[in-house]
Amino acid sequence: MGDTVEVTIPVDADADADADADAAQALKSPARRAAAGRYLSGLLKGGRARDLLAEAIGEAKEEAHTRGLTDGDIDAELEAWRVERKT
């Protein structure tokens, strides 16, 4: 992997937050941390993560259109979700 730098990524170790606790447990292993680092490096190289996100959003929007939703419907749902998250 060549030169590496250590990066701290906080994950919740609380047993009530199952997915985060699983991540914390899995990343205790140096081999798994190294593998996760290689994966993240590849994902972030050249904007690939942004491309994957844009692709996922495009697919979701296409599926919504197929089910009869308009761009206005999608925008309204996103706005309602944003408002809900703030409360």
C-alpha cells in the first residue's frame, strides 16, 4: 500500500448502537483496520465515492419515476425528511 498515514475515524462502541458497535469490534483487529484502510483509499481515490453516490441517487430517482413520482414529489419527500431530522 506504500506510504500510509494514520486517520482516526470515530465509531460508537455503545452496545445500544449495534452497527457502530460491530464496526468498533471488527476494527480492533490490525489486519481488518489495514483492509478497511485499503478499501477507503480505493473508494476515495479520484472522486470514486462521489461517483458512486451520484449513481445511487440517480438509480433511486429513476425507480421513483418508474413508480409514478415526479421530481416535485421527490423534492417534497426530501424536504419533509430534512425537517423531521431537525426535530
